[in-house]
Amino acid sequence: MIGSFLDHLLAGIASWWELVVREITQRTWLDWVVYTAPIVILAEIPRYFLPTFLLALLKRLGLPRIDTRSRESFLKRKPLVSCVLAGRNEGAIMGQAVTGLLDQDYPNIEILVCDDNSEDDTYASAKRAAKGDPRVRLLRNSAPTGRGGRPSASNLGLRFARGEFILSLDADTTFDRSVVRRMIEPFADPRVGVVAGNVLPRNGGRSLLARIQELEYAIGIDLHKRWSDLFDCTLMASGAIGSFRRSAVLALGGWNPEVAEDSDISLRMKQAGWRIAFAPKAVALTDVPEDFGVLMRQRTRWDRGGYNVYVRRHFRLWSPRSVGWSFSTELWEEFYFTVYSALIYPVYLLIVLWLRGPLFVSFVLVLTLAIYEVLSLLAFLCTLYVAERIARPWRLITAALWMPLYKEALRWVRFKAMVMELLGIRSEDTFLPPSAWLNANWRWRKRNAAEAQPKAVSEPDPAPSAPQVPPGAVPSAIREGVQISKRGRNAVFSGSKKLRP
């Protein structure tokens, strides 16, 4: 039986090799363009690989040059920064996050811990870590209706923030002592309204899948945002670490409580005329999935959320008249690679399978993977030269070799996500309470049609004498003796005690 199996295997390999030789000798260059994965080779090389190579060249030339004098002058002013830690059931790590912020080398900060109706000791953990430090304020959503979601918790922090800038952080991230300073340096440019931080994996050494994601984050976040920052077309600040001008966020009404996707507030700020900058040295470390099933669910949620935000809610930004040619082009590219190529790729494979047969399809896929292997190794070397921080970099060689197969698997994950989103299958967002996402997709058209075009301001507004209430504040919260309640759509604040300065 084993001998028969080996005979069939060797015969199959011989047939496949004959096909390879015949295709190489008989095909013209036009055939190669048509059949050898045009969607992948002709589009993804300029999108993902060419910027990586050019960034290495720019670094070698000492470009781009940063105006350090204006940033140093700006930091001498020491503007107040409000660090908002919003989370739910983060008792095991919230104290560590508070301690990390208290240890920052930037002197003028306040820390607002927003406990979104946690069922564990999140509030108590933050209180223990604060140790009575007056820079820390604890806010708790204790509404009987339950959690309000991350956007509403962020709005609660915005409601009480006094700083000129808001630094929004995930409680499960770890960061350097200089992260606050690094995250506000780009605000030396008065046109900047949003600053994106540099998110990298913390557990890259634990498994092969985590190492692959470590290389993916280094290329897709660190290097890609460096590239997009050169052309003022950075699309978003990650929810793990992002900073904002408080006056600009208040002018927009805060975070949208119906959208868990991080890019929504960034796109609204861009539409209002603000620039989105990138701070590569402001590194936040987070854990990435080590199980492929968990990774699939994460990427499905990301892809569906991206379609909801970029295509449904902010389609007006696709016009160069709205945000300029570079940003509009980046949005069109995002649509092409996230939606169009994800849906057309299986169709392309079926057409080639029908026209040429399975052996030819396998030949095309193997050739494409071979090309990707070479490009992946070159991109890996450029990443080592350009990227901000990679621990034990040579362990990522195996990750670079596996990257093409990893990307191929994610193509099918993205295809599934797009089909589910277009058909409305399981459209609920588990990162939001049902009251936030229920019927949200039916309301976005009416809201977009009625939304006035906001205007950019060059200077931050003075701090209001009375706190303003952005839409989406959580239903109920308690802050050390101050009761906050919400009735209907209008927030009413009550309580006999005043907030501590």
C-alpha cells in the first residue's frame, strides 16, 4: 500500500513538473501578467513592499528631518495632558497601567480611570495603585443598565478631562516612561489634531504565530504609518494609544457611542480639517493572539468594522475635494485591498481553474508564494534597519519565511468577513452593549445626511467654565461622592459636592 501511494505521489510530482517546464517555455509575457496573480503581484508590491524599501533608502539619506526646535519650545510650555484609561473587568492589569502613567517623565499629567461597569475589582485595583495621588481621578459607570462600551467610557473621561490634550490608552498596554511626552510632541504643529502611537506585540517570543504578527505589526503599523505620515494620509490612531486635541474632540461631540472601531474619531477629525500625525517612538506593547481561531475572530471583527466605518459612514471622504488627494487615495487603496481584492480573489482563482485546470492553478499559487518569499525576506531586512523596536530580531527570520502562507490564510478570513458584512450575518458588535449597536446601521444614513461640515480651528479653545457633556456619555457614573445621571438623551449632573481641582 505504501509503495502504491509513493508511486502515485511521484507520478503526480512528475506531471506537475512537466506542466511547469511547459508553462515556462511556452508562455509569453502577456500570459504571465494575466495568469500570475495580477491582483497580488501588480497591486500589492507597490502597496506593501515598495514603501518598505524606500523607507530604508530615506533613512540612509537621513530623511525625513524633524523640526526638533519647535518641539522643544512646545514642550517647555508643559501643557496639561489628560490620560484616559477606559476599561471593563481589567482588575488584574489596571493597577499596573496606573502605576506606569504615574512614573512618566512628563510632569504635567492627570489620570482618569473610567471603569465601565466592571464585575471585578477594576475600580479597587486602580484606587490601590493611585495611593491617594491627586493626579488620579476614578470614574465608575454604575448604571443598572450595564456597560456603556469603550466609546462611552472614553466620553466619560472626556467629560471630566481638564487637559489641553487627551491621551487615550488601553488598560492592557505597557509603555515607556517617555510615552506621554512622545505622544504630544507632534502637537507642536498647530495643524495636528490627532497623533497615532506605535503599537507592537509584547508576546512575540511565545509562539510562531505571535512572531509572525510581530513582523506584521512592524511592517504594517511602524513602517506603513511612517510612510503615510510623509504624505499626510495616516488614516487612524489605534485605540490602544492615541492622543487628541481636547477642544477639537469636544467640537465634534466626542466619540460615537455606536461605533467601536478606532478609526471613526480619527476620520471625523480629518474631515474637520485636522492632520493625523504619527509618533514612531511612542511605543505601546500589547498581547497578540497565539491561537489561530482567536486571530480569525479578531481579524473578522477588524475587517467588518473597517468596512462599516470607511465605506458606510465616511464615504464622503473618498472625494479629494473633502480631504485632499493623498488622503482620498489612501482611502481608495484601503477599499481596494480590504473589500474589492478580498471578494475578487476567489473569483479569479475559479476562472483560472475553469480555463486552465487545477494543475495550472497550483503552479500559479506556488510561483506567487515563491515571489512573496523573496519579497518577504527583503522586507524583513529593511524592517530591521528602519523599525523602532524589535526584540531579538533574527528570530523573525522564520516569521518572514512563513509570512506568505500567513497572508494567504488571512485572505480567506477577509473574504469571509466581507461576505458576512455585506449579507448582514451576525452584525452585532460584541465590544458594544446591544443598546449601542442595535439599529445603528439603520441610523447612520440619516445622521450623515444631517451632519454639518465642521470647521477646523487653529488654536485650542479655552477650557470651559462648566464641564461640557459630549453625546454618548455613560448612563450613570460615580466619582468619589459625585453622582452623575442621564435621563433620555440629555445628561443632567447633580450632587452637592464639587469636583476636586
